[in-house]
Amino acid sequence: MSEKRQKKQLTGTVVSDKMEKTIVVEVSRQFKHQQYHKYVQRKKKYMVHDEQEVCSVGDTVVIQESRPLSRRKRWRLLKTLRKVEQV
């Protein structure tokens, strides 16, 4: 029988919450360049499903991959690590 694989989890920062039940999370990663041996930082944005609409811009969140929910949405909100205080 085939084993079920673990779904990927990423940590990032919410950069937009203007859509209904959807947030945009920016995930940055750091790696060493093969040729130049310098550390390079890359960023990528993910559309994430936020059912209860609990996140706001600046929050640090953990997201998990899921089945396709729409054309660009393939991630779900797992938990919020740090909330930003609203002024």
C-alpha cells in the first residue's frame, strides 16, 4: 500500500487581506549560491484560504498545502504565530 506523505508547511508574513476568505502570504527563504558561495534571499507569495478571516496585514502565520481551492489558491491557513497590534 502507498504511504500518505506529509503536506508541506511554510511560515511567512501576511502582506494582503483585501479579498474575502483569502490572504496573501510572503515566504522568504535563504540559500547558498552554488557558484558564488554567497547567501541569497528569495521571496514568493502564496494565496492562502482563511475561512474565519482572522488574519491581518503583518501577522506571522503557518500555512499548509491542500487540494486546489480555486485557480491560484492551493494553501490553507494552519495557525497564527504572532498577531500585529492594530493602532
